Amino acid sequence: MRKSIRKYATRPVDDALLNDLLEQAERTQTMGNLQLYSVVVTRSEEKKRALAPAHFNQPMVTQAPVVLTFCADYHRTTEWALRRQGHPGYDNLLSYQNAATDALLFCQRFCDLAEAAGLGLCFLGTTVYNPLSIIETLELPELVMPVATITLGWPDENPKPSERLPLSAIRHDETYQPITEETIQRDYAAKEALPENQEFVRINGTQTLAQIFTDIRYKATDCRAMSETLREALKRQKFL
Amino acid sequence: MRKSIRKYATRPVDDALLNDLLEQAERTQTMGNLQLYSVVVTRSEEKKRALAPAHFNQPMVTQAPVVLTFCADYHRTTEWALRRQGHPGYDNLLSYQNAATDALLFCQRFCDLAEAAGLGLCFLGTTVYNPLSIIETLELPELVMPVATITLGWPDENPKPSERLPLSAIRHDETYQPITEETIQRDYAAKEALPENQEFVRINGTQTLAQIFTDIRYKATDCRAMSETLREALKRQKFL
């Protein structure tokens, strides 16, 4: 059962293995078979240190042998089309959505393949919080936008998998079923009752588990401020 | 090797199998373990017919035994938080990006599991082209946005896998490497030389393969118009 790995052995990740996994991942479905993505491989200490602040200096970024930044990429396709008498026009939100989708599907497929090969990884959602600094560090041109980062290596820990909501929380039949007091209770009671989540509440000094997310980790004011940063980055990369 | 399946046998997709695959897919990495996604399962003929126009009436939508619409979903989490004295504020672009990421990772993981179980599927990128009609048909509340659709069933065809670009096209080391005349030639020449792609060019009456995409299938004017529709849908769902 998969789980995020944040501690890695010193054993290096062989480049031939990495290439093999990336090539296999290329089989993932992609819009019009255009492969609107690219991946930047970071192995150098210098670049890892440069990336770390964008990821709130989480130690995995400098400790992992490899950091992969998955990018929505309409630049390469645009450059191809320009050299082939085409008239590309992908400087818009829909094109960003399409390329980000391609990149995320490719990323998830890569993660599955890497885990099946015994590697461990951690997905960093922080990528879209501070995209400007990542864009600079990796020298991403216009129409290339980082959307996901993973740290990769051979596992040096074996954490307990985190819990998940029951299927009733996420599955709807024919139409979206209303969320009610009853469905919330049905779907969240077990999660809230877990000893580790009760401890999590105690450590954070909140009254409820939900408050840790809404009042501390993903606060409205922070989300709005980071939305502006994201918008700025999308403008800079010419997707807005 | 995976490939899109557009023709399905009449054999139904057992609901217990579907649940099992969805539950396994729930192990996918997710932001803060919040699972910011939901999936709407369409089996009824009526709803399939209602969804079809949004997908340009591609025949798979009505022919497949099951259609799955994967949604970025901050509604359920918001409703949970409101009942737990939280202060959710996810009516913004960053929150959409986070939830869409969660939904797409979950979707890709589900696809892999379904294919491993022998099922066939086709990913419909059209979901984000006409989101308003999908939102209405599936009765999606605010903070729920459809981001991906797959048609699912037992395969009744065995198509040839489509080609992919060489790894050199998508892999960059340390920094994004410039796209030049030479890299375009290196990465696209084989694709352009394939007999099926030359035939594709002939049928479409273009001079180059790239022109099929930039001048016919994903034209600048269409992308811009659909960007406006996407923006409208995101506004209606309160993510903008």
C-alpha cells in the first residue's frame, strides 16, 4: 500500500532506471498525443538548495538524491509548430488547463511506476505556492509552468499509511448528492476519532480536526494571497 | 502497453469491481489528506445522452457502460469544516488548482488500476471545453468543477498504441534546455515520418502535422473562446 516517503537511503537512483521509468510513463494518455509536459531533473546540490525555499525548506528537497519538477509545457509544441508553418495560439487559460492536466497525469503515472520499482517518493504540493522562484531556478521559458514536484530515492523509512475517507464520501451516482449533517457524520466520524488525528488536534491547539486545515494550514487569507502569486506566475509564463 | 479504448463489449462493469478500483485509487497522494475530489458515476442512458453533447457527441459516451466524471471538489471539505467551527476560504484560483491536481492524480491512478484489471477506457479532454453543461447535468454545487471524464468498459477492440516522442523531448537536466531547430528535428522527425501521420496530414489537407493541431484541432480562436467558457464556469463554481 502506497505511502509518502520522506527519508531516503544514500544509495543513488541510477539514471538508466530513471530514464526507463520516464519512458514507460510517456505511455500515459495525453491530449492529441501532443505530450504537453516536460520534467526537469535536479540532481545537483546547488539546484536543490535553490529549490528548497519554494518548498518551505522541507528537508526532503535537499536530502533526496533526485528532485523532479513536472511542468505544463506548451512551449516545445509551439516552437515545433512555428517551424512547421503552424499558427499556435496557446497563451490562454484553457491551454494551461490542458497542459497542466497532461503533466499531472504523466506525473501520477511516473509515481506509480517508480513505486512499483521499489523507489519511494513524496509529492510536494508547494510547487504552485511559489512558482516564480521555481521558474527562475529552472530557467523555465514562457508557456512552461511547474505544476508538481516529487522528491525521489530509495526508502529509508516505512511509515504507516495515512487513513482515507470511505468511498461514500467521494462517489456520487448519476448526480452529485447533497452533503448533509448525516453524510458528514457518516464520512468523517471515523477519521476524526483516530487517535493520531486526536493527537494532531491536541498539538495544534484547535477544537476540531477541520480547524487545523481551515484556520492554520490552508487559511483563507493565505490561499487568497497565494492565488495572486499563482496568477502572477501564469501571467509571466503567458498563460493569462 | 496502454492504449485508448473507444469500443466496448456489452458485458457490464460490475459495481463491486468499480468500488474496489475506486477504493484502491483513494490511496493516491492527496493534499493534506483532504481528498479534494469526487467522482460522479453515470450508468443511466438518460444521463449519458445528456452528457454527450459536452463531449462533441463522441460515440463512446453513450456506448460505454460507465462514464466517470472526475471533479475538483472543495465543497465537501468546506461543508465539513463549516460544521466543525472552521473558517474555510477556498473560493479562489489556488484552491481550484489544488483540488484539480488532487482529482487528476486520483483519476490517473484509477485508470491504471482499471487497465490492470483488464478494463478499457478513453480519457475525454473535452470535459473542460464545455464544463457548464456538465455542471448542470450532474448537478454539481459550487466549489465542484469537472476536470476529467473517462468512458469505461470491457474492450471490444485492440488498437495499435500511438507513438510517443523520444525522452529527449521531455527530459531536461538541471535547467530547461533551449528548444532549437536541432532539438525539434531530433525529437519530431520520426513522428512526422510515420506513415499513419503522413496519411493524417493528407486527410486533413494540411502541409504539416503540426498544422493539424494549430490550424484545425486546437486553433487559437477556439482556445481563446473556450478559455472564456472555462473562466465563466470557474466563476459560476466560485473558484474565480
